[in-house]
Amino acid sequence: MKTDKDGLYDAHVHLQAYPKAILGSVMRRSRSAGVVRFKCCGTSPDDWDEVLRISNTEEGVEPSIGLHPWFVDEVGDDNWFEKLEEKLEENSEAGIGEIGLDSTRGNLKGQKEAFLRQFELAIKLKRHVSIHCVKAFGALTNYLKSVADELPEVLIHAPSMSLETWRELEPLGVMITIGPRVLHTASLKVSQLAMEVDPDRVLYESDSPYTCVHKCSVAAVGGFNSPETLPLVMAEVARLRKVKDNIVAVPPQ
Ligand SMILES: [Zn+2]
């Protein structure tokens, strides 16, 4: 699902968030950089149609739609859930995402309700799920454990979690993505995950046009981050793993 001879997979992007005028150029530049598959995640009913449209018109774009935790409080549409269910039934390839929990922003109680409804739908329709989780890993881990027997494919997007938390999630078979934060020397937890998590459980993402850390701003596409930065992220993870492998354990005296 990640790197194969056919090209690289960007496991979390928001192509719908680019100004329409530059999307064509973003796609061309990304493909020239070797990125040929994209998991494009929606965030609210306002962008689901655009995510589905891009996935129908651009080659290699796989859609996911869902209500992001940041937008739970402000979703204007009372029927958002019914609409989501309808669109998922019409689009059998679509996953559910980006959904999740973020205790640093908004009301966690409302977020939990929205997350559980969407996750139960993913179980019912057997769809993969892209999860956003910030400082709510206890609640997320407990929930995922409670549905361990029926868990769909789960991808936790660019988590900043401790290795202890990962060790709890690992037996559930979930995967994580590593994104541009690994290029940021201050992201120790992310670097540690990059070094310690079994590579078979890791995919890579650009999260573009967001997560625009200094090395990911592409002047040619208006200074936004772009999937073309994915090889930088992957190279940094490879470097970190190598550093770790070269640490020689010193026997106790
Ligand atoms: Zn995202």
C-alpha cells in the first residue's frame, strides 16, 4: 500500500483545500516527484462533494469523507450524518475520514458523539478510517480496544503519541502515518515513532496543503505544502532508522 515500483502513496492530503487554479499544477508536480496515489480526506459536508469530484477526475486519488473534530461544533447541517451515509453508499470505494478527537480544540463531548457515530458506520459499511487524534489517546485507545473484534482498517494520521501509547495500539493492527512534522527537530515523539514503529505499520503523508513546516513550503505552488514533499519525509524517516541502527549498545562495566 505504500512504496512500490509504481510510485509513492501520500496517505493523507486535502487536495480540495488548494485554490482551484493551482490544483492542476500541484498534481503535475507531485507526479513528477514520484507521488502517484493520494488519500484525499474531507473535513465537513462543505467539502465532501469536492473530494469526490477530484477523486473521479484525477487519477490515483482515493476519497475519504467525514466530519473532522474541529468542525463538529460549527457544522451547520443538522442532517450531516444522513448525508454522509448516503454519499458513502453511493461511493463504495470511499473511506471515512478525517474523523477523530482533539482535546485542544472545541468541545470533546460533541466530538466523541460524532466520532462514535461515524466509526460505527465504518464498521457497518466495512470502510477504512482516517483518524485525527490530539491529546485524546486514552479515550481513542479505550474505544478502539472495545471494538477490537470488528475493527475496520484504521490509519491514525500523523500522531504525536508516546511509544507506550503505540505499544497499546499496536496489537489492534492499526497503522500510523508519519508526516512533515518529522522534519521539525522539535517533534521528538514523532522522531521516536519513526525510529521504533515496525515499518510495515507506517505509511507516509504530506497533509498538504497544511502542516507547512519550513522545508515543505513550495514556492511554485503559492507557498503551500505539496505532496511533492513526501520524498523528503520518507528520506528523513530512513535517516532516523539508520541512526538508530548504528547506536551501539555499550555493555555495563
Ligand atoms: Zn488532515
